[in-house]
Amino acid sequence: MIEALWQAEGVQSSFLVTFDFSSLVALELLSRQQERLENGEPLRTKIEGVLFANGGLFADAHSHPRWTTPTLNSPIGGLVTWAGQRTRLFAGPLMKSLYSKEYDVGSNELDEMYDAISRGAGFRPEHQAHYARRWDLRRLYLALRESVSFHVVGSEGDIFQPNQVVKARERLEEHGLDVRMLPGGHLTTAEQPRALAHLIDDVTAGAATPR
């Protein structure tokens, strides 16, 4: 869908900013770009850079608490999802854990997530079972770092994907990968919007102007 939108709008280059599940979308887009470069095919839209925020980067580093994504993907997931979508008493505490304890989450923010609690429940086993190599940041970074600007940001209080940024540092920081941390919980977009915006400005400053 993203590639179709790029083509429809005549976008020649782009800088990707991802959060959570969309990190896997970016890894797929980067995989396609690598394949086209290897095959000598022209790039209709060139990915100039990418910023990954609190998302899945390695299949072996997913670390969701068992009562969240793994539970939703289990045989009782349907019941949990049903209750979470229809009972605010159940959904509220479940979703509050996405934020750090220091952040005063509002009811309007919980409402925004209320009916979407299980939509991404299947991505973890899919990543691990079918796309571990294809959607692997190390492979793509080492293959594309000369032409694509890579950046990773994690959150200090993230309990959903804390191992991803740790693995990124262990496996790629010595190779020059830009890895940073922000305060707060998993939902950086809500807790640290200004810091995230400044970070986006910073990492895109040296990239080609997206068109």
C-alpha cells in the first residue's frame, strides 16, 4: 500500500519514521529496496533513511509481557479481546501499562486505543516463524548503511520492547548505528512528543529532501 501511494503521488525519495508495529513495515520496504538494488532494478522511490522507535528489529528480541500480546494471540485471546473491547474496567488497566508510571495518561488517550487492543497480536509469531532473516535490522543495516541513514530510539521505561534497543546496541553500535534513548514508557508518541519531534528533525537534517 505504501509503495502504491508513493507511486500515485510521484514520491521519488522518502525518510521513514516508524513506531511499534510499523517498524516491520519499514524492514519489509528496506528488504525490497535491497533486492531491487541487487538486481539492478531502478528505484521508483528511494528510502533515504529510517528512524525506528520502540519497535521490533530482531525476531529473537521480542519481549512483550505474557499478559499482553502473547495472551491475545493465545486460545483465550478472543475472550480477552472481547472483554477488553467491551469492558472499560478491564481495558483501562491493560492499556495503562503501555505508559510509564510517571505519565498521567488521560481517559481520552485510553479511548483512542480502546477498540484496537488486539489488531497487532499476530505479528510476533509471524516475525519469528517466517521473517526472522528478512525482517532483521542487522542484515539490512550492514547491506544498506552506505546509502540509507539508520537510527534507533528506545524508551527507558518501555516494558514491551526493551530488548530490541539493547540488541541493536550490542549488535550494531560498534558498526556505527545511531542508537538513542528517551525517558518514559512504550508510547513515546504520547509521553515525549516534543523530544521525538526534535529527534526526527535531527536525524532528517542531513538526509536528502524527501519529494
